[in-house]
Amino acid sequence: MLKSVTRHVVAIFLFASLVTAIPVGCKNETGSASGETTGSGKPALQNSPSARSSSGTPWTLDAASIQTKLQGAWVLRHVSSLGDVQAWEVKGAKVTVYEPKRTTGPKERTLDLVVESPCTLKLSETRPDGATESGFSTFVFLGNALHLGLGDAGVKQGNSVVACGGGGVFVLTGGKCTVHKAMFGRWGSEPATCNLRGDVFKGEAKYRSTSEIKATGDVYVSDQLKSNPATRAASFAEAKSSADALAK
């Protein structure tokens, strides 16, 4: 009897800057990414750990709080490449993505949404043949303003800096610098070099690095990402209409 083998596909379907393969059925250690509803009829969110991530990563992650801020309709630009436009509708741990410029496949898809780290999101799609494609994107909130797409970002957590860029998550704590990457459902880490000069951070490791990101309060963000805030919309229909107009 042949064993069923799930293929792990590296795909650039949403996010060009941070893309990797994630195994099918992998459960993020910070909680579930199901699209179930709660007893109140509201979409279920990821579980919210009270302290360090149970995956053993050296950062604190309140995934449910971040997902709550993401709920609703958005218009985003420069998500996968310069000039692209997308409309999102986030409901619980699902996101419906509309891409007016998409030329292959459906322009509108519903994907699983997981908050992987304090500054990276993972969106996954399972195809009819069982293959799963996953894309990662950097994000950060400056106040209530969402910045998501091309560029690098990070946050201060106590005496640590957690920064996302170059396909990894850099952590600087007490002079020790490491870079972390999720592979096949597990987080791995290796030594890295972190430079923190005043309010400017840069992380470097083999095959990956961040750009220089500047602090704004407890948030680090590159100039590129800072200049690209998402726009909230009253409804998904309004977001799609705005995306269509911007795509012309």
C-alpha cells in the first residue's frame, strides 16, 4: 500500500520577499489556524499564550491580539512586488485575497492566516492535489496603522529586539544575536550578527539579512515599509472596488 506523501511546495503566490515551504498539517505552536467559529458565532482566533512562545522561540507572541487588529477589510499595495494591489478581508484565521492584476488562476482566494512571529504572517493554500503553498510577509502596526508588504520590520520586547527580514527572524538579547527560521513545522536557529546603533538595527547571517530599520517608539520599520500603510475599508466590496481603481 502506497503511503500518501504530501508535497511541500515553495511558492511565490503572494509574498515575494519572504517565501518558504511549510508542511501540510503543520500546527503553529502559537495556536490553531482553523476557520472555525466560537460559541458566540464569531470567527475563532489563534490561541494567545501568556508568555514566551511554546515553540521555544525567544520572543513573546500574542497571536490572537494581532489577529484581532487584522480583522476586517483592507486595501494593500506593494505586497508581492512593487506596484501590485490587493484587497483583503480577514475573518478569524481566514483571509480572502483579491488580486485585480492576477493573470493566472482565480483573482480571489480564501487562505489560512497564521501569525508566525511578532512581525511575520503566513498565508497558506491547499490545492486539490494535496500540495500546500505558503507565503510569508513582513508586517507591523504603527499605532493602529497596518504596514504590510515589501520591506523589513521589528519590535522591541523588553531588552530584546525582534526583527523580520531576509526570510528570517533576528533576535538580539544582551549582546547575543540569533536568526530563526521555520522549516517543516519547526523553528531552527543559528548564530547571526546584529548591529544596533542608536535607533537603527540591522541583522546579518549566512544567506539572509535585514535592511537598516529605524525605531519609532517600540517598533522598527524600514523606510520602504513605513511609507506604505494599508487602508481600511468599510467592506470587502469597497476594498475590491478601490483595488480595481488603483490597478488601472
